[in-house]
Amino acid sequence: TVIDFYVKRIEHEILCAEQRERCHFFGTYFWRKLSEGATPQEAHKNVAKWTRRVNLFEKDFIFVPLCEQVHWTLAIIVNPKGIVQIDDLDVKLAASPEARPFVILYMDSMGNFM
């Protein structure tokens, strides 16, 4: 897709090697497969092969293009290492005062924010 092209362009032409190491870029199909799962376990199973070679919790930024009803948006997960435990949908964040906060930025050109 055009979105995949621009995500790859950012990853390979705009960011330097050091910046690329700090980031992970998912393709446009990732969100669709993840959201097909009826339970968190099923959702994880749908995309487990895509994440088996990368430790997402070592990255500083994770880029996830999202498409809902033919409208594209972008989620950027900032500092996923700030999550210390995920148990079903219960997420526990790092309590250390020096830990950087875990944040999800949601970018939507139509002005819809989550």
C-alpha cells in the first residue's frame, strides 16, 4: 500500500542507523491481524510470528499504522519498556521515579484523538 511505502521510506531513508535501532515499524497488515483476535491471547497468536525476532520492550518507539473504515491513522508507542507486566488487559507500569513514562501517541489528520 501507499502507507507501507511511506513507512518504509521513513524507516530507511529518513532515519539514520542509530535511530532505526531505537524504533520498530509495523506494516499496515499488522493492526488488521491483531484486531481479528476475539481475546488478547488470540490476538497475540495472530501476530506472534511478526514479533518473535524483535524484543519490542527494548525499543524506544513502535510505529503502528491503523486503518479503520478506510481512514488511516498512526499510533506511536513511546517507551514500551515502561510497561513491566501485561496480564490479559491489566497493564502495570514501572513505578520507579526515574523511569520514563509509557505513552501512546495517536495521530489522526481528521482531528479524532484517543
